[in-house]
Amino acid sequence: MTKFLTPILFFQLLCAGFGAQAQTTAPETADVKKTITAFFDGMRQGDSTAVRRTLAPGAVFHTIVAKAGVTEVKPESLLDFLKAVGTPHPKVWDERISFASVLIDANLASVWTPYEFYLGGTFSHCGYNSFQLVKLADGWKIAHVIDTRRKEKCR
């Protein structure tokens, strides 16, 4: 009997995975992308209010750094980031992303974006962002961002 149930259970799990994936709709994906795009548009414009509108209450930022072969996860102050965005700076902060993967289940989205960061027109660094978003009453908001940063081997 066990030999008979194992394939059935495997098939049910496989079908459940396809069902969860089918819940993602094109409008939901577009709305998630719109939130992340608004985040970077606000950053380019030096508009911390526009950036803040894309964030969920209690949003958290981290970066992964590797120095001398040691990898660390560093928290970043959200308030310091917003202050830096809103403080006039001579060169535009231009983070150019593409959407590699957008996964959505109910009110949770996970987004993977390779990026290149430019100060004005000058390349600064590159890496990948991982966004976690939550759908609140007023739409999709960024709850967590973690990224990598490097100067070479960008893609």
C-alpha cells in the first residue's frame, strides 16, 4: 500500500505547486514592478518622500559585503538612507535594474533584480537586489531589501 501512496502524494504535491504558481496574475506582477520602479525613480529624483511612499511600515534594509574573504550581513539605517536620498547631491543616483524574477503568493511578493549603479553617468558598482513586498490596503509596499555590491563581474 505504501508503494501505491508515494506516487499519489508526489503527484498531489506537484499539482499543488502548479496551482500556487497560477495565482500570480499579470496585473499583480505589474503592480509589484511599479512599486519597485517608483522606489528607484524617487531615488533618481532625490525625492525621499516618493521613496518613503513605496515602503511598508518597519521596512528593513541589509547589504551583503565580502572583505578579505569574509562575508557579512550589514543592516542599513532606513532613516539615514532616506535622509541621504533627500539631501541635495551633485550627481544623480541612478540604479538601473531589470526584473529577473517576480514571485507572488497572496499578499507576499519576492523580486530578484540585477542592477548597475551609476553616480551621474559614471559606473559605481553592481550586484543583485532581493526585495520582499507585502500587499497592504494602499497597495504593494517594500518590506525588506537585501543586496550584494561589487565593482566587477556584474552579469
